Amino acid sequence: MAQITLKPTKVPELYLEGYNITPDAFAGKSLMEIADLDAHEGKIKVKLGDYFEIAGQSGDTAEETAINIDGDCSRIKYIGNKMSAGSITINGNADMYVGGWMKGGKIHVMGNVDSFCGIAMEGGEIVVEGNAQNHVGCAYRGDWRGMRGGTIRIKGSAGNDIGTFMLGGTIIIEKDAFIHVSTHAEGGTVVIKGNVQGRVGGQMVKGDIYVLGSVQYMLPGFKKVGSVEQKIDGTEATFTHYIGDLGERHPKSKGKEVYANLYVQEA
Amino acid sequence: MAEILIRNGFVIDPTRNINGDVADIAIKDGQIVEGVGSKAKVIDASGKVVMAGGVDVHSHVAGPKVNVGRLMRPEDKLFKSPHNQKNYRMESGFSIPSTFKTGYDYARMGYAFVMEAAMPPLHSPHVHEEIHDTPIIDQAALPVFGNSWFVFEYLKNEEIDNCAAYIAWLLKVTKGFGIKVVNPGGSSAWAWGLNCLTLSDPVPYFDITPAEIITGLMKTNEYLGLPHSMHIHHNDLGNPGNYETTLESLRLAEGVATKNNFGRDTVMHSTHIQFHSYGGDSWGTFESKAREVMDYVNKQKNISIDLGCVTLDETTTMTADGPFEHHITNLNHLKWANTDVELETAAGVVPYVYDKDIKVNGIQWAIGLEMGLYATDPMRTFITTDHPNAGPFTRYPRIIKWLMSKQAREETLASFKHTDKVIDATDIHSMDRELSLFEIAQMTRAGPAKALGLSNMFGGLGVGMDANVGIFDLNFNDMPADPEAIEKAFSRACWFIKSGEIIVKEGDIVSHGNKRTIWVKPNVAENPQVIRDIQDKFLKDYSVGSDTYQVRDYLAPNPYVIEFDVEA
Ligand SMILES: [Zn+2]
């Protein structure tokens, strides 16, 4: 796999929209051509080369291209935007929209990410060693078609609105989450290994949520139906099984209504 | 203003029965003239088609429901809003484009006039503010009357003269163009959670029927002698089996004679007729009744129609047919906005995805095109998408392609998941007709201009008409074998001249033009009863005063007012 290294050379005064920092955009290009790729700082069109020292070599295809960002990207948005293959490693923090609309490949962030990580993701893998802000794996605002596939793993904690309008794929938050999990979801799996404050599964139609810690405030639209043994992300435990959201419409399968499942680990 | 000479194009102008003759078009002071001097700017149109500016008879491009659509659908702008561009204002949105994108996109297609098809009178200031913000194109707006308490009360008592005096007053205070009727009675019934699905369903409280409203408003329209006919969105839109209600509604035109001084021969414009030409009694048995409806329209010569073609896009439905939007949100479970406009109308907005792999959507696509292909009089049959309801107006070039090319229709049909089922439920597969450029010019230019009573200004290239001219990259004598080239040519005019000014030059917008707001001011004899009724309603029922209700002049800073005296 050919490797390209980007070393940040200046901190953008506003925020840099780095939508071209993807294996797809870099593949088959010389270092000069990569430096010449567009980005935006506010409404001003800029070049990637204005912000990074670029070294190494790109592969012929996205699949054969690995991007290594050697430095902090706290003011850079849209890294890995719409990427279909290959890999990106960020040795630091990243701003909003990491891996947004991603279709394949892998993104590994060593630090923290801001909001909208994995928004409307369709496939591939995102691993964040630190924490995430809000809207992990959510739908674009207004859209009813959220995350469809792939995996997002946040090794720290996450904020609000995780998996909004989710249709497929998996989101794992290894520590705590704040509020609004899988709101309006119609598929997919969210695993929260720590505690979550509340509003879990509001208006959820279909899909699964696992909470290995506690839910501080349960929504009234979820009903306890039993107790089950399950193995999830390497943890085997007994969970209290709830179905819901009973206030929402639910599709029928073989004459039976299909509900969303919420599994909360028993103490 | 500069003089322009468009040289050697293939001119297509149905108003003068010119079909592809190579000729020059001379322009001076915003009008078509006999000739210009040697200093005129010369545009070489050789090998290209020259047509009058397009005329859109029905499109939802300004006002509260359009803006609600923009607000509730940020995702309509996602990846469709380019960063700032030189000489242009920012453009955003697809099915509900920003005002600037609306003006630019119509200009790129060579359109000169667009009718905003439903103006809630109470919100007319907002409609005019957005019209004012939409560059280049001339626009007018049709206030809705089919669910007005005033209209119900006058027509219930068969007081056509009072109804006419009220409508004349309302057109003046809202700067409106004519009489729009949306789901007559049904949108008012919606305030009670009800609807009027047949022409004899009484409107709650008012005890008048849709048939009485339709007939009364046609008579009122001719009493006033307005430029346009009554313009109707029939009852029971969008439901299987609704074609019978449509035919019943169309037949009401038989008893009404046209009376106007604007060259109009019709008394009813039946809009987005595709949505009203459905057979079957469920979505399972859903089928085309295009032939049945068009057989009637073809022989009933005082009716005009527009198609409302489904373009198989993700779009946003929006209509004053409040109960219908509730029906849609129950079908597709997507977000819904709903409102009641006091004393006047209702409205709703719901996103909708027309999916080529859903059988019903495929059949709807076929029905719209069949109606265009069954039409024997293109001067009474106009191309629309009921923008954005059946698709965005930016797809007109695609509809033209489908109407002009059987090959293009077959390619689309073959791409469906349920091709065979769509073929079984429609006639499209067996229809060989391919419309000519002359017929397209009738359907998009000369025809709508005539039905709107604007044929002295729009729709043709005769001397004295407004200098609205589109030049398209099509060789009349050697039309492209690939139908995609037709769509491409009509998507981006090479040149577009609006009111004598060059707006599009080699495909790019170069001017924001000098748009006009066109409105109609019929002067009727003073009617003390109607004046008293209006004062009464503003005192008792409206939440605003009659002073704040009206559209101030500054909202239409470049007006073109059609003023005339009504002979009693
Ligand atoms: Zn409409």
C-alpha cells in the first residue's frame, strides 16, 4: 500500500474544509497534483498545499492509498468525505464530519473528533481512540436516511444524537453517552458500554440498542418484555429486554408488529 | 436600449405558423421590430433553433409553502449548493431552489414568464417579496378562491355580480392575476378534518358543493373578462379511480361561454391533469385513464390543460390541497407541514421520492407523457411538472426529450423494475407518436401565452411582441439521433434574450435582467354590499386589518398592470 504523509504547516484562521483529503482524491496523483487539490477556508477557495507539507506516494487506486496525517487537525473538517476505499490515519484530533458519507475503507483517529463523525455513513470503518462530540453516525439535518452500513467505534465517550435515523451498520461507544440515541432509527445497532442519561430510542421504529451501563431516565414508550442472555462486542451478560417506541408506527412482518429492541444490562 | 439582430436561425414560431424557416429576428427597445440599423449587435444563430421565450402556466416558486419546503428540507440543498460563483448570487436547492437559482434556471432553459400557481391571499405580501427576489423572469401569481368564505356565500346565493366585485377587489389588493381553484370546498372542509372527494360533497357549514363553486367561478371569470380562464386543481387528486370525478368536473365547462378581450378561447384551465387521470380502485389495480380524459379534452375546445409530468425524482410536494398532503404523509411516513389560512385556504408540504422501481410511480410517469401524446391540440396542452409536485421544473428538457423520442421513452421504461406491469397498466409502450419542435413550441410558448391572455406579449416572435428569444443548439434540418442531445440543448440555451436584453450568453448568465410583476386590475362599478361585506369580515373574522392585508407597491417595484373596465 502506497503511503502519503500530510504534515500540517499552518493553523487555518477559520476552519479548513478538507473534503479532498481522501484516498479517492489522492489516488493516481503526483505530490504536486495533490497539493493543487481544492479546499475551502470559509468562502475562499484554497489549495491543500497551502496547509500541508505533502510527502510519500499515492497508489494507483483509492484502495492502494494510505493517508497519514502527522499532526493536529482540530480545525480541519470533512476528512475522509465520501471515501470509498483505502485508509486515513490522523495522529491527533480532527474537527467535524470525519468520514461523512463514507462508503468504504478505514479511518483511524488517534485523538478526539468533533461532531458529525460518520454522518450518513454507508460502509467502511471509523475508529476513534478518544472522545466524540455530538451526532455520531447521524443523518444529515432534515434527512430521514441516516447511517446505512459500516462500523463506528468511539473508544471514549460521546455526546448527544447518536445514530439519528439510523438504517443499518453499527455504532459502539465504549464509555458514556449523553442523550438521544437512535432517535427515529429504522435499523442498525448502537452499543453503549457505559452509562447514558436518557431519551434512548425516541420514535424508534426498528433496530437494536445495547446499554452495558445504566439508562438514567427511561422513555415511557419502551415496555419491558423479559430478560435475555446475549453476547455483544465481546461481553456476555444478562439484559433486560424492552420493546418500543410504542408511540411510533411499526411495520408488520408475517402479521406481527416489529418493534425496536432496547437491551439494558442487568446489574 | 441596444439593438440586436439574431441572424440565420431556424425560426419556430407557431403564432405566425413559421416552422423552421431560416430568418432573422430584429430587436429594439425590448420589442421585436421589422429591422435594425447596421450598428446592432449581431448574434449568429445559424444551425440553431430560435424560439420565443418559454411561458410556464403553472409552477410553485414563491410564497409561504415554497419557503416552508425550503425550511423543512435542508437536505434538498445537500451537495447541490455550489460555493460562491463569479457574477452570480449563490444558488441552492434542487426541488425547492432558492429564489436566485429559480430565476437563473428558468433563464438557462430560455423561459421568460412563470406563473406562481397558488397565492394564499392573506400571505400575498410574502409571495410578492419572493417574486421580487427572483431575478430575470416576468412573474404573476394566481390567488386561490376555491375555498374562500366570501366566494362560498356569494355563489351559494348565485350572486355572480357580487362575487365578481369581491374578486376584482382582491386581485387589486393582492396584485393577483386571475382565479385559481384548488380542491374546491375540500381544503375548507379540511378545517373540520374532512374533504370533498366528489363534486356533490357539501362543504361543511357553508352547504355549497364543489360543482357549484366551479361553475360559479367560471361564470365570475367570464363576467369580469379576465385575461386567463378559471384555473383549477380538481377534487380527489392523486387517488385511484379519480378520472371519473375529473371528467365530471371538466364537463362543467360545457355550459360556460368565454367572454374577454385578450384573445382567449377557453373557460377552464385544468392543471396537472396527470394527477387526475387515474383508473383502478386501489394501488394494486392502479392504471392509466389518460386516453379517456384526453378524448374528452380534445373535443371540448374551451378547456386547456397542463400535464404535471412525473419526472422520477426526489422532490417536495406542496399544495393548497391540505387534506391531500395529510394523505401523502400517511402513505410515505415522511415529514409533514400543514396550515390553515383563515377564511381562505389551507396548505401542506411533504417530501416525496418518485422511484422508478415502484410500479405506481412508473405508471404515473407514463400517464403524464401519454396525455401529451394523446393531445390533438398542442395549443391547449402545456408542459409542466406542477413544480415541484411531480418533479422540478428543471426537468422540462427531459420531458421534451420523452415527448419527442420514442427511443428515449423506451429506454426509461426498460430501466424500471416493473416494466411489464407498467406496460400492462398504460398505453405508453404502444404509442409511436413523436412530437415535433413546432408542437413543443406550441406546448411551451404559444399555447400557454394564449390561455393566459398574454399572447400580445409572450409566446411568439411577431413584430411588436416582447423581445424574449431563446437560441438552442439543435439543427432543425438534421435533428440529433441521440435523444440526450435534445435534453441537453433545451437545458442550456446558447443565448437567451429577455425583454431585449442578453441574459444568457453562450450558456452563461450575464445579467440579472429587469424582471416584471404582472397583475390584473379589472375596474368594476362600486358595489356597496361587497364593500360592507369586506369590512364586516375584517372586523369579525380576520386576525389582520384590511389596511395591513394589502400588498404595498414597493413589493412589486417593476409592475406591468393589465387594467381594464368591466362592462356590466
Ligand atoms: Zn400546482
